[in-house]
Amino acid sequence: MTSPSSISRTEPSKVRADSIATSLMMVQTAGAGFTNLTDEIAKFVNDAGGREGIVTLFIRHTSASLTIQENADPTVLDDLRTALDRLAPEDAGWRHDTEGPDDMPAHVKTMLTETSLQIPVLKGELALGTWQAIYLVEHRRRPHRREIVLQFVGVT
């Protein structure tokens, strides 16, 4: 059991949310892989005047997803893609293949990852860790135009 002396936290910061800002972001993917959205999300928060609150991202698709992952070593993203391909291979005998052999595996990969993310905003900055970045994960082989709803709720 963890002893209480090994846990600490700052005092709660209390604010009353006075602002909601929403935007629709379009991303043209190049095909399967990861697209770093971190700078665009930070720009949205800045444009919204966000100081304290939360930013939510919601992708409006079932064959692409969102994730927060390491941003330092690109081999992490390669290995994650390999892992997803192993978990949902194209040759698994899927019945749903309306848009090709990568159709159903893309749906499974989306189910294993996220369709929405929430990131705290503290002092006007995304409260991401040092090695974290926000990614759109395209699970289809061919390029797609993806839509992501962005919403900041908090204090401006």
C-alpha cells in the first residue's frame, strides 16, 4: 500500500468558466499514419483566449482516431502502427470490406484508440507532459479529409 507521505498535490485552483469557443478543424491525411496536431490545438486555445479550462477534441469518423503519445522518438509511432496492424490485420477474414480490405481493420483500430480527448489548459498552455503530443491517427491506406471538432471551455 502507498504511504500518504509519497503523494502530494497543489491546492485546487478555482475558476468559474465564462467562455466556450468552438472550431471545426479539417486535416488532409496522406494515408495511414500519425499527424501531429499539437501546435494547431495550442493555436486554437490561444485564438480562443483560453487561460484556464479544458480543450476537447472530437473526431467525426469511425476509421481514424485521436491519441496522446510520445513526441520525441519517431520509432514509437512506427511501433504503435505495427502493434495496431498486428491487433487488426487486413487478412483476418473480416466480412465488412465495403471500402476495401483496410475498411474493417480501420474500425477496429479506432475502437482500440480514442474518438475524443480532453486536455487541461493551465495559464494559457496545454497541460501536456514533456514528451506528449496530440495525434490524429489515420487507419486507412489512402488519403482522407478528416474533421475534428475543437472546443475550449473555461476562463479567457
